[in-house]
Amino acid sequence: MKVAVVMGSDSDFPILKPAVDLLHQFNVETEVIVASAHRTPGKVRDLVSSAEERGVGAFISAAGAAAHLGGVIASYTTLPVIGVPINATPLNGMDALLSTVQMPSGIPVATMAINGAKNAAIFAVEMFAISDDNLKKALKEYRAKMVEEVEAKAAKVAAQLEK
């Protein structure tokens, strides 16, 4: 299965690149698409309507300001949609967060933190790992590596305190 990473504008890509990189690290195939809920609604409808035929198992959507992209995607599919609100306005992403998280009952969008694309990738991998033992093992190894990294940082701080 693959993850379709959909962004409302090319300016969102720097926020989403770490998610795409992380999905590739877990050997999860991606499609990266620029499509606007408001400016190219037909493109969004078509890409979502044909997603399962292309092997898409989940969407990560990212948009700033009104940030309706995740909700529009969710309205056309029963596949999981993970929304990443983007900090793109003087409201520091709060407008995008509220637009993404405040979905009507029955059309959910799992919402990450503002600019939280990396967690969106992890969440997609976790969903796929439910039925993929290799991904489950890779997630456990990823978490173990995080523990090692934190312990190394703790040791570094402790060594500085001893000086």
C-alpha cells in the first residue's frame, strides 16, 4: 500500500518533505500531489476517486489558512485521511488547525499538530503495520533507536554537569 501526500500548494512541500522521507525510510511508497480544495476541486475529486485503484491505503493532506483539503478528501473516500495544518498565515496555523480538526460527525480527519508532518507519516505507518509484520518490526526498531538517542543526549548533559 502507498500513502498519497496531498498539499494545497507547492509552498507546503518543505513542511511535508520530512514525512515523505520518513515514509521512504519505512519502505512505504508515496504519491506526492499538489491539488487545492478550492482552486482545483475536480483534480482532488478525481485523485481521491481513483486512489484505491492506484494502491493508496491512506492520505496525508496538508494545507494552510482555510485548510479544507483534508475534509474534502475525506468526503470522497472511506480511506483514512491524516490532516497536517500548516502555519501559513499571521494566525500561526491556528486557523488551519481548527479548519482541519473541526470536521462534521461521520467524516473524520485525524489531525496532527501544526506542521506535524513527521507524526502524520508515523501514524500512517502505524495503521499499515496493523496488517504488516515487517512494518511492525521496523516501528519497534525506530522507537528503540529513539530511546538510544535520548539516552545519549542525557549522558552528554550529565557529562557537562560533571565538568
